[in-house]
Amino acid sequence: MEFVIKISQFLLSLSLLIVLHELGHFIPAKAFKTRVEKFYLFFDVKFSLFKKKIGDTVYGIGWLPLGGYVKIAGMIDESMDTEQMAKEPEPWEFRSKPTWQRLIIMLGGVTVNFVLALIIYILASFAYGDRDISAESIQDGYWITNPLLVDLGFQTGDQLLYIGDAKIVNESDIRSNILAAQSITINRDGEQKKIDLPEDFLGQLSTSKNRSLFELRMPFIIGKVADSSLNKTAGLKRGDLVKTINGQNIKYFDEVKDILAPLKGQTVVTQILRDDKLVIFNLSVDNNGKFGIQPGGSINQFADLGYFDITRKEYSFYESFGVGYNKFIGQIASYWGQLKLIFSPSTGAYKGVGGFKAIFDIFPDTWSWEAFWSITAFLSIMLAILNLLPIPALDGGHVMFLLYEMVSGRKPGDKFMEYAQMVGFFILIALVLFANGNDIFKAIFN
């Protein structure tokens, strides 16, 4: 069921972005009386799942969910329709239109993506407001499990003060600042300490089996007892809160590992809070020093138990415009910064590049419209920026040649455009294979 929810959100978001992007090309093309021969969601290699011709345009759904396209008459694109291009230009073809009209048509897709993201951020700010965790309220620091962070000198219980020069006010500030960070300033037992990060920190993180960073410390709330657990029939219930083990108080789940390590193969007396009453259980510790129990609970439950404070802020419809705009600009700057890191080999950030599985993994396994719209807005910005890259076969490549034509007054020859399109297509194939190859490599070896 969790897979169905994730794949449903993934396909819905992807379909929405593709259709609106292609509409961004389609609408100005129609407005300038340019013939659009095809409008497709997904690619129709060899056959279509659905197609219907209305007027001059065939509307359809392909079977390969790697994108979508509009085929505009008289335009050298991925279809490589050289037969049509060999004929004399017709007045309704793309190549017969003034340069400024062709430029608007090519910029239409990314414009729609940017506008869509801005609208989502504005409406989401109004509908959901902002919810975050106050960093100051996280009194006992963060949970560190990644060996990479441990080797750099971080310890469970460290409080984060600054990432680079950015002060950590809310827990979300960690994610928004960590990618470009060169150092992190922590508070450990009342003493400040600055830890420098290696230049290839992102590369090391991407290839690490454990890619966790600074995780919230949580209480030991029973989530699920594994079928293979020695405590499967002990009578534990989902939502039970472990308070003590052999008389030792348990505040955080991360404390359990060290407590159970010397108790392998033994039975321990455990106090559990259930319905505001303490209940005693005799639980078995397996030979690996574990109960065989997965922790559970939610952020709201942890906050209700006093582990940290959740801050909430609501906005009026008028205020949401400013808030949404700031989120929009901030996300563009953040993603552009990520791209610069990816194209800097010394950072190793390219190792973290992912394909469709990486995008799929972003979506939660429970349906949340708030999360769905947030992810969709981010993906819309990502799609727009990637499409603006000056690579032939992408919108940015076409725009690059159109700007050259406007400045020089000379139009690149059709033969040159065909070769450029082929080169761009092979570059795109290589990038797609690299990104999705990274996904496969991580799935197999991590």
C-alpha cells in the first residue's frame, strides 16, 4: 500500500509538470498560428496508450514515462524530421515565424514551470502556513549515526549553532544550508567547537551506506515488533513508551543500544507506559544485543512529550504573496547552488546525482497534500532550470541559437541545427544514463 501511495504521488506530480510545461510551448505556438502536430504526455516509442486527432494536432499518452513533448511543424527537434525540413518553409511552420515569436514559444515551457512553482508556494503558504522545530528547544542535541560524521568529530548530543555563517534557528535550516557548508559550529557540554568539512563532503556522503545527517533524538515508542523478534508474543502494543530497562531510565531511543550491548541473550525487566499507567514486561535481548523492535511515533507525539517545540505561523492571503515569493526565490538560489556544486568535480557532488528513483524516493509513503505540493513546486523549479541549460535538444539550447540569431542577424543552417540536435540528444542520453545508473549503483552496493 505504501508503494502505491508513493507511485501515485510520483506519477501525478510528473504528469502535472509535463502537461503544463508542454502547454507553455503549445499555447504561444497556437497564438502565433504555428501548427502543432503532436501533444504527448510521456513518450510514444513505437505505440501509444491513447491518441486522438483534433484539428491539426494529435493528442496522446505514451507508454514510456520519461517526459513528454509537443512536435511543432518546421522545427528541428528530437523527432529529427529531416524530410519535412528539406521542403520549402510553409507560413504555418516554426521556422517561418519571426525570431521573437520563436523565442517566446521556446521559453513558454520554463516560464510556466516557474510561474507554477510561485503559485504553489503562495497558495501553500496561505493554506498551510509554516511549521518548523525550534532549534533552541532541542536541548540534548542531535542523533549521529553516520560513520562519516563520527569520523569528522561529531557526537550524539551535539547542538548545532552555525552551518558556515548561517545561524541555526529552526531544524529546517540544517537541510537548507548543509550542501554548501565548509564548516559547522557546535555546542558540546557548554563549549563551542568548529568542525571543518572536507571539500568532497557531499561526494563522501553520497557514496556512504548511511546517508543520514543530524537526526532528531526521539523517545523509544514501540512502532512494530519484527516477526523474527524474541519479543513477538510478549504483549507489546504499538504506541507503548519504554521508560526504563533494568532500572535505567530511557529518555532517547539512541540510548538503548549501549544499554543492551552487555545484556546479549538475557531477559531484562522493562517498564512501559501504556495509557498513562506503568506496566512491567520481561523482554528478551537477542544475541545481537537487540529487542527486535522498530521505533515509532510522530513528530507531533514527540513534541507533546516535551522533546522539542513545534513553531507554527499562519499567513493572511496578502501576506502569503511575500512569503511565497521569498520561498520561490530561495529555492531557485538553492537549486542553482546545487548545480554549481555538481559541475565542480572536486566537491564530489556529482556522485549524488539521481534519476527517477531518487525523485520517487522524495515522496512520502503516506498521502499528504502539503508534502505533495511542496515537492511538486521544487520539481517544477528543477525542471525549469535544467531545461534552461544551453544544451542542444533542451529548450535552453534552442534559446541559445535564437539569441545568436537575434544578435548576429544570421540564422544557423538547418544542417548545423540537425547535427547540434544529435549532439545534444546524445548528451542528454548520457546524463540520463549517468543519473539513473547512480540510482542502480546505490541500490545494489549501499
